[in-house]
Amino acid sequence: MLLANTPAPPYYAVIFTSVRTDNNDDYLETAQRMLDLAQTILGYLGEESARNELGITVSYWASLAAIKEWKAQSEHVAAQKMGRDKWYQYYKTRIAYVEHDYSFFA
């Protein structure tokens, strides 16, 4: 399934929107490593991602403390620097509190 299997709300969503540069050196490997690392953080609930010209990744978290831990994780800090220096023309991160969700599956 392509959708994250999130629990019943409330929880948090971190919405990372980006426009990439043409420099793809190590990007895919680093992105996979970041996903693997995020999954080790207590409170990580899942992720959904899509990319064309604009990339959007939404990660789901049980608490703000878990999000802060992820933001401060040393390999993630290094990847953030690489993103600013090399991979992204632009990015924006938003943190949202999810109060309600609903779904449909055929």
C-alpha cells in the first residue's frame, strides 16, 4: 500500500515540499537512509511521498518530541546540510496537528 497506516488521530504530520536541483549525486541513497533512520525514532508512524517537478513528502509522528528528535538526529542534520548545499533549489517544512482523518479503499 502506498498510504501510511496511521493510527486514529490525534497525531502530527510533517509536510516537506521541495524543488530539486539537477545534482542527484547520492540523493536516492541518502533519501533511503533517512527513511530507514526515521523508522528507528520512537513515535514515527509512517510516510507518503510523491515527486514530479515538485516533491512532497509527508511523515507522520505521534508527538512533537518525536519530530524534534528526528530533526536533531546527527545523520539527518548532515543530510539537511547536503540538501541546502546541493540537492534543493527550494524547500519548505510545515508541521500540522491532525485532528481528523478518514479514508476510502476500493
